[in-house]
Amino acid sequence: MDLALLVFCPDFRKIAHGPPVIRASGARCDITASCRQPVQACVCLCKEARVQRAAVLEKPSAGAGSADRVRTLVLVRIACALRGATKSEIATDLAPIAAGQPLAQWRAEVERHIEALGAQGLVTAKSARVGASDAGKAQAAQVLGAKGDVPHVWSELRDIRLVAVALGMQREPAKRLKALATLDGLRGAVVESAYKLKIKGVVTPARLREALAAIALKRAFGDKGTAGLAGKLGLSAKAGRLLAAQLAHEPRDFGTDTRLIAALAAEHLGSAATDLGGLRVALLRTFFGAPPPKAAPTRRKALKRALGKGAPARGEPAPSPATAVHVAPALVAPAPVSAPAPVTPALGRPDLPGFASEVRRHAASQAQGWSGDRKAYISHVWRNIREKRPDWGLSEIEFKCMLAEAHRAGQLALANADLKDKDNIKDVQDSAVSYRNTVFHFIRVDA
């Protein structure tokens, strides 16, 4: 049926552009008006045939190129202006996404997009200013996920709405969106989106750390049979933070949860900056496919900034207009920022039963004590595992957290040191594994 409608759908465009007919009486007959009703009828039929011929910007597919996103971005910037905007204003506000492009080339590209939008009936030009039509405003609101009109304050739209589009959060409640205007809120949202976390309630650095530690522990087990690791792991804050830090390209002790989240967010976006303006620019450029801001000239400075040193305090003023004011988020059938390329674990990593079995075997060779109460220092077993099983590719913190999980699952038993003296104090300290309210030092070996 659809094919039949298409076959018999005549094209009146040539008639609409034909010359007027002059009657014998001298009166002018404009056949464009006389053909208006057939054209409208044809459009209705084509709509029933699911062929979009209306003058509306089509929603791009997930694989739409950066040109489609830039065009939609231009539309949103125009729709934001209550009384329209000049082409120069539009190009200037959106310039940060044109990293590497000469200014003249960028302005020419913006003008081409404006002409294309005008041909589709989404924008209109009055004098030197360009405004959005009703259809253009509706399209912009749809892309932003806004109910009603598009926000008319460009800074609010840029810093919250467009950032939400880049993160795929445009349908989130207003409270969540408002948090994107803060440094901690943006960092948390970037990490939450990058690692596909699902945080219930308020997203805090502590909750993000717990969720990231669970991901790191699953990776330590090679993602084998780890369906039960979604809940709380029972690790101390320091142990969980060290475990979550294994997700970084350069694992280290970040000291606090806030610094951990700041480093992972900046690392994911490829940005040396951890301040609000720098992260926002990096996010929007990543979404549009433009290169992020260049990294710091020295590695040492970059590491200090990743740890939070040198980042502006929470109450400091926003970055200069050159870095923050002209931030143009990308929009169009948003494909949220892609997940980070995870650090690939060693191929030979064991599942939980295999890990526990191997640990028990090595613990038996290191065990001390009498029959019925034989146990081995965790640090001794770790050194043995590291030497004998390099194919596992484990770090010490991963090994200890895997021990705690195996203990929780009943795959092996851990014990604490009741007596400590100067002869065994180093072994006790090196073996410490914090789990819930207990610190373990031994792996029990059945007699």
C-alpha cells in the first residue's frame, strides 16, 4: 500500500516554480496558489507512507557525523536567543568546538549551516539577525529534552543542558541537571557515564568509589562469575579507593575519594585540567569529535593536577571567558560520551573458585602452626603467588581484595593475629587485610 502511494504521488515543484499565466482579460492567474491544495494532499499521503517531506530537521542517527551535530548545535544556539542573534555572535559562542580550524573557515561553516537550516524552514533571517521558527524551536527543545520553551540564557543552556546532552542525561530530573553546574557534580557525572554506573540517590564521591571498586574487583577476577559483586564489598575506604584506583592508567594512592574521581574524570576526557571550565570544554569537544585541550607540558604537573593539587578551590571564581563562556555542547540524537577504554586484565586471570583453590595450595606450602590450626601469612602467600603465577597479572591490592571476597563467599577462611611481637610485626603489617570491622593477617589451612 505504501509503495502505491509513492508511485501515484505527483511532484508539483516544477508547477510551483513555473511562470504565471496571463488571461485574455489581462488578469494574472498564479497557478502556484491553485496547486497549493494538491501539494498539501500529496504531503499528507506521503506522511501516511512514512516519508518525511516536511520542513523539519530530521533527528540524526547514532552514527551521524560531526557536521550533523554542529548543525543542530547552531540551531539550538539560535533558538536560545530571544530576539535572534547575528552570525558573528553564533560563530563566536560556538568557536571552542572548532579546535584547529581557522576562524574564517569556522565562520564560513557556521554560515553554511544557517543557510541549510533556513532552507528547511527552521530559522529565519530578519535584517542582520537570525531567529528560530516555531518548528526550529520545537526541534531544539526536543534535542535538549526540555519541556516547553528552550532556555533563553545561553550560559545556563551551555553549562547544564548541553553538558547533559553530551552525557546522555537530558531526561534526568532538574535536581540532577543542576548539579552539572558544580565541579563535583560534573566530575561525578562524567565518571558515572563513563563506567556505566547506577548510583541510587545522591551521587557522592564515596558512593562512586564503592561502585568503582566493585568494577575493579570484577576485572581482577577476569569478569568470571562475578554477578554477586554488585552490593557493598565490605572493604575499608582506603582499600576500596586503592582498588578503584586500579582502573586508572597509572594506579596510585590518590589520598581521597574526591581526588580519585577528579583524576578518573580528567583521564577519561583526555584533559590535563581538572577545573570546571577545563572539564566542560574537554567534554563538549569529545562529544563533537574535536581534539581535547592540549595536555600540560610536563608530566609532573599533570600528575599533580590529577591529584587535585593546583585545582581551584570550590569557592573560586569560574575560569576566564576564553575558556568557559564560549562552551558549545553538542547536540543531536546524543550518543553519550563513549565509555573509557578499560585497562585490559591479563588473559589468565582466575575465577573465584579457581583463585581460592590456588591460594589454598600455596598457603599449604607456607603454613605454620600445629595440626588443626595451621595458617600462613597473607604476605608470604602473596609473594609466592606473584612469583609462581605471573600470568594472573595481579597487583597486591587486587590480591588482598580478592582474598576478602573469597572469604565472604566461603571459598577460604582468613584469620587475624592475636599476638604480635617485634619478631613478626613486619609480617603482620604487610599481611593486613581490612574487611568490615576486622583486620585479617592469615589464611587458614585445614589439617
